Amino acid sequence: MNKSSTAGAPPRRTIEIVNASLKRRYARERRFRALGLTAVVLGVFFVVLLFADIIGKGHTAFQQTYVRLPVTFDAAVIDPSGTGDPEVLRQANYGALIRAALREAFPEVTERREIRALGAMISVGAPSHLRDQVLADRGLIGTTQEVWLLADDDIDMLVKGHIDRKLPESERRVNDQTLGWVERLESEGRVAKRFNTIFFTHGTSREPELAGIAGALAGSFYTLLLTLLFSFPIGVGAALYLEEFAPKNRWTDLIEVNINNLAAVPSIVFGLLGLAVFIGIFGVPRSTPLVAALVLTLMTLPTIIIASRAALKSVPPSIREAALGVGASPLQTQLHHVLPLAMPGMLTGSIIGMAQALGETAPLLMIGMIAFIVDIPSGFTSPSTVLPVQIFLWADSPERAFVERTSAAIMVLLAFLILMNLSAVLLRRRFERRW
Amino acid sequence: MSTTVEEMQQRSNAMTAAELAGGTESRATVGDVTVADPRMVCRDVDVWYGAKQAIKRVSLDIGKNEVVAMIGPSGCGKSTFLRCLNRMNDTIADCRVTGSIQLDGRDIYDRTLDPVSLRAQVGMVFQKPNPFPKSIYENVAYGPRIHGLTNRRAELDELVSTSLQKAGLWNEVKDRLEQPGTSLSGGQQQRLCIARTIAVSPEVILMDEPCSALDPIATAIIEELIDELRVSYSIAIVTHSMQQAARVSQRTAYFHLGDLIEVGETNQIFTNPRHKLTEDYITGRFG
Amino acid sequence: MHSSTLLVILLGLMGLAYHFGRRRAITTAGGVARINTLHSLPGYYGFYAALWAGIPAFLILGLWTGFQNEILMAIVTAELSPEAVAGTAPGLLVSSIKNLAAGVMASGGATAELQTAAERYVRLQQIAQWSLWVAVLSVALAGMAFAWIKTSPELRARNRVERIVMVILVIFSSIAILTTLGILLSVIFESVRFFQAISPLEFFFGTLWSPQTALRADQVGASGAFGAVPLFTGTLMVSAIAMLVAVPIGLMSAIYLSEYAPRRVRAYAKPTLEVLAGVPTVVYGFFAALTVAPMIRELGMSMGLNVASESALAAGLVMGIMIIPFVSSLSEDVINAVPQAMRDGSYALGATQSETIRRVIIPAALPGIIGGILLAVSRAIGETMIVVMAAGLAANLTANPLDSVTTVTVQIVTLLVGDQEFDSPKTMAAFALGLTLFLVTLALNVVALRIVRKYREQYE
């Protein structure tokens, strides 16, 4: 009887058990599925949060607060002897003009400390702006003009609403007195936000309102250009050799293993290499695009080599056989027939490698790219910094206005990265070929 | 070289497509599709892959305790039809099945019937042995475990051993149940898959060319096993080997380009086919 | 007279050499009509000449600029009188001469002897620069001339050129090995010197880390304490938090995207998640320091917890977010590599989709997933910017994730950024940490890559 219960009868029993458990099993199925969906939603949420946070913090940096004041270009201050000598005009005390204009706008302010506070509302960069105006147009001397003057970063933050006016004075960076002045200027229509050109045309500065990313952008440009010049030929050459010519032996195996491992070595270790070898032994000047490019080349090489080898692999052997068949040498076969077909794939890999290099920070800290450099670099061996390092430096600054600028710099960096990755995707789509 | 092969492939694809397009009108089946004591009853089954019709108005019964063989040239739809019987086609995105397929009088495509409980009743053995990357024991215990057929270890042990015995594998593996299923030979792996299916105590077992990846000796063992399993189960087997169909089945169905051309006693089909296409296939004029 | 000018001139010379080589080949063949008597196409003779003009000159240029200053400095310092050398470290001497020469250091602060040494250094540099020009250009011209003489119809120019190109390709592909060697040598050399000063026992098992910044070598407590255990535990804690975030989210989203998601959802969700992989780490660092850390702090405060402004939790969470796409794309690869036959076999037995995934697919893909996770761990350990910006500098030996901790990478950065002296144990400690980091990540990578490869082979 036992036999029939295991062999003959069970079908009924099985289906009953199965049907009875179905509800529970499907509940578990739904839970598991929901868990998966939650994970995806969380991941997407993080992306949105990250971008919303950066854009929310940074979008205001593309505008800058200016204060309109009637400035009298007093000849006695600018050019007392009336020679019109540019050297004299350049050396003149334009700050005095601004202070005078401020005192005129606020005649009730007389105490010395308060006058200084009044002056602090205008950026220390404003005088040089006046100077440039005068140098461009001598006719201004002796006249009174309404001039838009660059506001100090605290005033900028106040106008943009990053400093809460309702907070008690002790917790606010701007005191009640200054707040009153600003509100008066605002009610007179003397305060306006305009597009922030300084951000894109100036190098960095200790004053947030005068700090720009032009220097870092130039540094990044020179660094990437050199990195591409170094790594593309070397990467393609190495891939060509390893994929097409290399004999299968221990040495090439070793190279293979090495390339795969280098791709996963922490970037900071490359910084140590750069510091000890390129700067320490070969004496490459530190803080320059040259040494940064050398380090980044070593870092991006694995990416380019791996991508280039994949591109070479996707070229069908029939092409090589055809070329060899008409008497081309192996090298001619590669250069004339295989490389052109593999080129889109190699370029895609290189763009992705360059995007990595553009965002890289840690190793560059080791080789002195962290130095405070105001001037916009002019070449491969002039001291410079790069965009991500600039972001790191600004992120460390305590001023509220630097938070805004850091986020804006990140937005610029991300825009470049998105552009590069997009072009890689498009390139891949455009030239995707099926054999 | 490669282009010529590719072209040929394309041409043959184009031909099949053209034939399919031209022959949307299905051909009537010769012979009796019904049996006296059916377990599964299929009527006017159509299967579409997107816009392409793979099965055209096929009707066929599968009786209790019998082996039905489905034969026909490759691409004729016999595997597709088989996969309809336990709704394995559900996993393919744009596959559509119409008509009626009943198991013990219940429509298996009915919305209230769950594919999980259907598949517990209609098991399947595949062309290539596909043991899970687990031990032999766990492979067989997998079905009972997920369905919760037994809660006690002793019962499970008993179930595993009887299933392996029924699949004729017990004597070969009883001492190494903990070894991975993939360590067995091809024929043993296929019998492990059969044991795995039996462990759930299905009513119908579907076999999709179960011996095509095996050597002749392993094939013979499996064929013998199929004959023994007929006592407890209904079996539908797709095969490309006419000899195998002749050896293991009681009834044979001949498929051609999505049509069920002829059904009959296996003896009759192989000795006295009534349809011209069946005869051409049996006598080896194509296929 | 900059070296880059020389570089441009040299490239121009190579172009000229190509032109003349080609012309020369055609003339020796007896004119354009008899070009087929040449062994190779005329262009190859051009390349032949260009390579002869360029390669030896480039080699000289490279070696010269690499070693010129070292040699000149050696000459200058050798001439210094013993009393000038005595009492100051050689490194200090060299840098003060360099600074004097570059005009960075005010000349008033230096002795007259150093002053003359600096002047001599500058003069020598000028001479060296001129001789470099002469040497490079004459070698280039000599190479050209040599090629000119050698060119004849019998010269197998193509084979020669191809062999040289091949040698260049071999050198290119060996750069990977040179890089690894360079890394090893640069960290080992300094580490050995570090371990001569500080015993490895103290370094690997000591629990006090305070690399004192001593202004002078004779100050009290100048040697500092170099017990790296707090750094290791800090690194581990941040990485563990990161993995706790990244593994469940990454793995589950890989499962959802590859097994459940409708095609359209997949088409949008997958690239969106991959955006996380393309965001530079400095951006994550900023996000961690300015958004996540204050958020956690406020949340902790509201629950009455004491949260440091730079907490391991904030850094770990953000690092986890960074690693999500890494885990998910690696897991998706291995999940997709599980053959469909496994899924079919399970479905045919009546398993639901989640049962199939949990009991068949995940166990089958497990080795690959573990390999991927190991790679992710090595990533987390080596990650620098997030922890530099959000984890802090305090070498606390703590198990509280709300505390501030420091990591190996943070210490490497802080020890090496800014003014540094090459001989102090402080600097050398960074290299010892670098060596440890390199070896640990290397071991993880090797093991992980091997597991993943084995796994792939299993299903191929």
C-alpha cells in the first residue's frame, strides 16, 4: 500500500499541496520583485538627488550681484598732473573713487568703522574694473557716471537669498546695519544680478566674487591634450602589437595580466609613482600639465589598450586574409586595412579614457596640482591646476559663496563629461558595423 | 567565404518565410486525433511568434499511459507545440497561443489556472541535459522543496531515492549523492533531469529530443526508461529520429511547416502512411 | 632657446629627411620610370631616412634633459668647500642652490660660496643647453647623411622600417610592465628606508598614529608615532559601510534589470544608473561633505546621538552610492551568462521566477558575483577623494560609524600634499602606506579576476 502512495496516488496530493501553497509563494514573488524595483528606484533616486543637489546649490553662481553707484571720475585722484600718462592712470587710487561714491550715497554714515563697513560692501576687485574703464576711455575723467560695481561675496549671498535675513543678527554673517544699507540700495533699484562673466574668464582668487574657473579649465585643457597625445599612439600601438603580432609566450602573458591589474590599481598609487619617478628622478617640474599628463597617461593606458584590442578583435579575419593575400606585408595589412576599421572603436575607448582623466583628482594632489595659482596657465610647463582639483580646493573654503561656485564648477565639469560620453556613444552608434 | 554562407542562410530563411506566408491556410489532418481516454486535449491550436505563425490549427489528444511521438523536419513546429503544453512559451515575449488545450478537462490557458501548478503536473525534459549546478541530491530535491511537497528530511530522502530509482540512476549514484550533478556523464545527466521531473509526480512528461545530445548506448537506456515510465505517466516526445519514434511510441504525429499532417498508430504511420508528405518523410525523401 | 623649440625643429628635420630620402631613392633607381627596380616603394626610403634622422637625436635629447640637472648639480656641489657642506643636509644644499639659481630665494640669505655656486650652476646650464642643441642637431644631420649614403635600390627599406616600427610597438606594450615596476620601485625604495627607521612591527600593529610635524630634526617628539592600525580599521569601516550600501542595491537592481524589467524600463534605468559610475570622485566628496554629512548629523542630533561632523557613515554611504553601478553591471554580466537552459529547467518544474532566481541563478552565478564584489572592495579601499573630503583626519581607533575616522588614502594625501621633505619619516610613511595599499588591492584584484575568469570559462 505504501507503494501506491508514492507512485500511483500522489498526483492528486501533489497538485493539492501546490495549489494550497500558491498564494504564499506568489506573495513571496511579489515581495522579491518589489525589492528589486526598490533597488533600481533607489539607484535612480541617488542620481536625481546628486544632480538636484549640485544644480540647486550651483545654479545661482552663474549670476553675480552688482551695485549701481554714481561714480565721479575725479581728475584730482586719477591724474592729478593731467599728463595722461598710462602709467599714472594705472597706478591711481580707484578705490578712493568708490569710497567717495559710497559716502555720497550714504551721507549719514560718518563713523570710521562704519565707513569701512560701507566700503566692504563693494568687492576689492571693483577698483581694477574702474581702472580698465578709464584706460579704455580717457573721456571719463572728470565726469560722473552711473557704474555697476561688483558687490562683495557676502552682499551677493544676501541678495541671492543664501543668507537668511530673518535670522537674529548674531547668527548672520551680514549685520543689521549692512542689511539696512543693502535694503535701501535695493529699494532704490541700485542692486541687480547680472550674468557672471568673471566665473568663466578669471583664474582662482581668495575672494569668492573674483574667483573663476578659467585657469583650471586651461590647465585641464593642456593636461588632457598632452594626455591624449601620449596615450593614444602608445595605447593603439600596444593594442596592435598584443592583438596582432605578439607571440603567445610568458612575456606577453605577463603584459596581459599587468594591463588588467593596472586598470584596477587605486589612482592614488599612480600619484606616488608620479611623485617618486617623474618628479623625483626625472626632474619634471611639479604642478605642470606635463607631469599631470604623464601620470594620467599611465592611468588611462589600460582603458585605451583594452578598448582598442576589443575593436581589433571585432575586425573579421577575412579582411586580414584578403590583404595578406594580395601581397601586403603584415604591417601594411594592419595600417591600411585593419586599423581604419578598428578606429571608431579605438576612438570611443580613448574618449572614455579621457573622460576618466578629466575627472581624476587624487593622483594630481600628489604632484603639486594643488598649488594656489591665480594666473591662467599658458603652456605645458607653466604651473597650473585642473578643474577637479580646483573643485576640491574650493570645497575646502569656508565662505558660503564658494559653495555656490564649487557647485557651479562641478556643473561645468559634469557638462564636459556628459558631452564626452555622449560623443562616445554617438560615435559607437554611428560606426557600429555588423560583419 | 563567409558571405556565401550568409547568403545561403538568408535565402533559406526567405524561403521558409515565403512558404509560411503562402500557406497560412492550414492543411487538414489525416487520421484520428482523438483517443478514448485522453489526459490532454488540444483543439485548433495556433501559435504565433510576433507576426509569424509557427503552429496552424493543430488538434491532438494525449492519452493516459501512452507515449505520443512527434516527428517532422526541423522547423516544423513540433517543439513549439510541445512547449505549449506546459506553457513554457510564456517565457518568450512575443509568443501568442490561441485555441484550447485541456488537461483533465481544464483549459490550461484559463486565467484562473496558474502556470506554476500546471508545470507541477506537466513536467518537461529538454534537448540538452540541464542539471542545476548543485549536488545530485539537491537537483532531485529541488522540485519537492519549492513546492513544499514534504517537510521531513526522511520523506525527502525517500522521494529522492524513489525518483532516482524510477529514472534508473539510483544504483549508479547512490554513493555520491553529494557530488555536483554536472559531474555525471551526458546520459546520466539526462536521467537525472528525468528523475528531477518525476520527483514532483507530474501526470504528463514532455520530452524535447531528449537523446539528441547522447551517444547510442545512453540513448538505448533512456528509451528503455521511457517505456517503463509509460506505466505511470502520459508522455509526449519530440524526436528527429524515426527509429526512436518507432521504438518508444504507441502513436505518432507527423508535423510539417506548422501543420499536423497525419496522426495514427505508430505501426500504421511507419508501415502504411496515408499522406503523401508523411510517406516522403518516412522514406527519407527530405528531412 | 627652449627644449620644445628643439623638438619642433627636430620634427621638421625628420620631414625633410623623408622628402630627401624619397627623392634620393628615385634618383638612385634612375628616375621615376625605373622605380620598379627599387626593393621597396620610395616612401619607405623616406621613412628610413626620417627614422635615422629622428631616433638617435630623440634618444640623446631625452637622456640629456632627463639627467642634465642632476649631473650639473653633482659638479657644482663637488666643488663646494667642505666647511660649506658640513652641517647642512645635502638635500637642503641642493634646493637652496636651485632656488638661488631660479631667483626664488633672496640672495641675501645665502653665503657667498653658495651664491657663486648658484651662478656657476646657471652658467653650466646655459652651456649645457647650447651643447645639447649642437649635439642633437648634428646627430640628426649625421643620421640623415648615413641614410643618404646607404640608400640604393638593393636596400630593403621596407623591412628595415617595419622592424623599427615593430620594436617601437614592443616598447609601447611594455610600458604596462614598466609602470608596474615603477610603482613597485618607487614605493618599495622609500618604504625600505621607512622601515629602517620605524620597525614594521610598530607600523602594522601599533595603535597610535600621529605623524608629528617637526620643524627641526632635533625637536622633542619629532619622530611621531606610526602605528597604522587605526588607519586600517578606519579604511575597513568605511569600505564595509560602502559595501553594505552597494552590494544589496547593486545586486538587486542587477537582478531586477536583467530578469524582471520591461524592455523600456531597462533602456532608461540602466544608463541612468551608469551615470553614477561616470561622476568624478571629487563630486562625490563634495556631496558627502556638504550634503550627506550635515544631513546625518542633523538626523543623529534629532535622535539624541552625538555625530561627528566628519563621520565614517557619511563617507561610507556616498562611497556605496559610487560603487552601486560597479556592482550592478558586473553582477548583470554574470547573471546574463547563466545559460537559459538553467532557467528553463527550473520553470519546467513549476518554480516561480523568484524561486528560480534565488535557488538556481544566484547560486550558479555566485562565483562571478563574489569576484565582482572583491573588485568593488578593492575599489572602495583605494578610493581617495570621498574620504579625504568627508571622513576626516583623526586617527581614531573606534567601531562607531558616527565617529570621525581616517583611512590609508587620506593619510597618504595629507602626508604628501604641501611642503615636504624627502627624507623625513613622515614622507616615507606615506610610501609605506602606499605599498600596503598597492599590495592589498593587487591581491584582491588578482584573486577576483581569476575567479571571474574561471566562472566565464565554466559557461563558455
